[in-house]
Amino acid sequence: MTITIFTGLVKLNKNLVGTAVVYERLAYFLDKHNFKINIVVPEETDNKIENINYYKYNNNYNKKLINQSQLVIFGAYPPLAPLKYAYLKKKKIITYLWSIAPIGSLEFKDFKNFGKQDKLHKFIIASYNLSLQYSDKIFVRSEKTRDLVLGSLISMGKANLKNYRQKRNFDNLIELAPFGIEQTKPKKKTDKNKNNYTLLWNGGVWNWNDGVNLIKIMELISKKKKNIELIFQGYHNPDKIYSVEAKKTKRLADKLKLTDKNIFFPKEWVSFNERGTYLAQTDAGIVTSPNIPEANYFIKTRFYDFLWAELPIILNSWEAFAPEVKKYNLGVILTGQPQKDAQKIIKFSKNKKLQAEIKNNIRKYKKNMSWQKGLEPVINYCKNAK
């Protein structure tokens, strides 16, 4: 059986960004189950998986690939032409929603005027609804996201009595397939300064983050404890796109004279395959976000990396992953108030016993979080597709 995966605008190269990893993992494990896999990407890739066929997006050739396929897989931002064509040709369509586009795109505010952003957002909403309508099966990363999408399916009349009678939990329409964690632990290349306590922000600084508040926290920390440092590993992203929030974050760090003192912005993006080196040489993973739907509903991909490296996770109370951190004692939950949060981080940096306890909790928590297990529902659906 042949499966074609469309990544949309998501590039699959050595500078892999965030949720793009799911396309590679899907291709890898589907290939292991003897499916023939095609991946359609927006540009040539320098990071190919053996046995996988890679194609650059081309309208005419897309149709040929779809005609040859029994199953077609799309992501959170599907390219509409191949989606419509796959539906027209009555192909089985799978949508893996690593994000809910109408929510994630609310923060696409790098426009000169509201009108342009509003036009794009309305297009994204229409695309999202169309992908739900055309999909034979939808997979999501978390229960919270599942509830959100189920609401959309109810509104459009797809979660109806007929589908309910087939499966009373609607698993015939939508199912959980969470992200996984690599099974080999990242390795250190060099020993870090043991006197420093290093916090790692290991993803991009996007508009749905709150880097400015973290700079304020670090300023307060610098006045009380000199050995706590912060690294913005993903500030310089491979596409050289700097969000409004990224610019504000760097500007404030410079203004407070914290850049290269206790806050560092590496000059280049760290490639996906080398990110483990940074993770292995730090003491805790951190990200701060405003209290917005993007944070409330979606588990940030970087949290999986923190678990992979067994780093305590420092995050805001309104993050989707915060209940797990609290329940299983996997890190520190921030309040959003710089004074209180600075004290929390300082106190935690001194508590070696608690740090060791949290690392042990993370080892237990992540034990069954493999990619193979997480994507098993997708693989099983493909096996049973007719």
C-alpha cells in the first residue's frame, strides 16, 4: 500500500523546527510496517530517511502521487489543492493535527495592518473546516485538543448520530496519537561550568511566548544570584524570521545590559540532530507564555525534549502541560509575576535534593513515551484501511 504525506509549508531538513518531527516519525514507522511512503515537501531536503521517496511540491506531480496512493496524510496547515484532489479521487484522508490552526494562527501578527492578518486568519479557518470535513480519520496529540476538535465536528454536523452509533466515543472520527520521545538519552560533549545553574529556552521565540517577562525575571535573579544563566538556543531560527516577541525580548535584554552577562543568544540555530548537546549541558528547561488559548490547549514540542534530557520543566500555570508537571512533580510552575517567579527559580536552583527527585520522576514518567507507541493508532488505522 502506498501512502503520500503532505507537509504543507513545513520543511524537513537538518534545521528541522518543532512539530515538523512528526512527519519524519510517521514516515519512518510506516515504512517499518512495509508501506511505500512518499513525502511532499516545499523545498529540497538535506536530511532524508532511507527508503522514503521525497518530492518537491508540484501541482501536476502531486496529482500523480495521489492517484498512486491509497492513503493521503495531511497536517495542521494542509495545502488545499492536493486535499481537494484527494477527496475528489475518493482517497482515504488522514489529518494529524499537531496544532489547531485557527488558534495557533491568532498570533500571526507580524503584519502591517489588521486587514491582512484577518484575511489570512479567515482563510485558515476555512481550510481547517475543510480538512475536518474531508478527513476519514483525525489524530491529535492530547485529550484537551481532542475535546476542542470534537466540538468543531459537532458544529459542522460530522459528529452526528450515525457516527455515534458506530463508536459511542467517536474514535471512528478522532483518536489520540501523542508525540513520543527518543529512546537514547542525549550525551554531553563537554562539561559545563559546574558553578553555574543553566536554564535553557530551546525553541524559537514566537508571538505566543512571553520572552519579555522572562527577561524581567532574569534581571531580578541577577541582583540576588549571579550564577543563574539563561540560554535562548532558538532565538536565531533557520529562516531568519524574528517575531515581534523575539525582537522585544532581545531589545530588553540589551537595554538591561544582561546580554552576554547572564542571558545568551547563540549566533546560530542549533540543528535538530545536535540539539541534544545543549539539552545535556543544562540544568532545567524553561519557557514562559501569556495566558492565551495557544498555551492553554497545546503541549509545546520543547517539553518533550526536556523530558528526553530529564530536565526539570519550568513553565507557567496556564500551560496545557502544567497539570502533568504538578501531578507528577516534574518541575516548577510559575505564576507570571516576576518577583515571585524569580524567587521560585532561585530557591529551586539551590535545592539539589528536589532536583534529583524531579529527575527521577521524569525517568518514570517518560518510560512508556516512545514514538512507536504514540503513533501506534495511526499505524493501525493505515493497516486496516480499505
